[in-house]
Amino acid sequence: MYKSIVIGTNGSATADIALDRAIALAALTGATLHVVSAYEPTPTRVAGNRPTAESQEFVVTPDFKIDAVLDRARDLAKGAGVTIEEHGPRGDAATAILSVAEGANADLIVMGSKGMQGARRVLGSVPNKVSHHAPCDVLIVQTT
């Protein structure tokens, strides 16, 4: 049935609901689970004792959080006997999920429903963008 499943997660409680569903499906079908947690660097100005014009700009990367999210997902998947591949790309979440799905020849993308209601549904959300551009089936898990 499924050989390659992609799940996007940011480590939130609602994302964990979708992660649990993806792990269960991978365990049932013997699929490889590709866990994606993307990040976007945030520029930060550091001035110290210097005037603002002389301040330096550093890019703060939240990849330390991504590592923790991926480590936790790996532990949960291995506990269920699921083969897992971790992906922590730089960029927006929807693009990262779609890119991994294409690269892994995914049969299924699993994601939570957060952002599918209200203004975000109209203005765009990760599940909305992924569901409209996915190269495979998409399961949107009710998480809200």
C-alpha cells in the first residue's frame, strides 16, 4: 500500500497528533517515514556599545529546536519499529514538505488540520498549500 510517507511537524501538540497517525500508518504498511521540520532564519541586529549604524546583523537559526523535534520524532517512530528519515531543511514548511515528498517519491503526506479554518484558510496555510500542490495523496488529520 504505502511505501513512503512524509509528515511535517513543528513539535507542537497538534502536530504530534498527526505524527502519531503517520507513525501508525507507517507501522501498518511497512513504509519509510520521512519527518520534515523546516526552519526560517531570523535576522537580528546586535549593537552593544556601538551606534546603531555600526551594529552588526547576525542570523539566528532555530535549527537547535528542529534537532529536538526530529530527535523526538525519531524516538517515537523507532519505538513503533518504523524506519525513519529526518529532514530539517531551511525554508518555509509547505515548500519543504513538498520538496521532500517529491524527492522521496512519497505515496502519502500526513499533516495536521491547524490553519484550515478562518482567515488562514483563505490567506494560505501549510496544509492548504500542500494539499493543492502535492504529488501524492494527502491525509489531513483533524487536530483542532
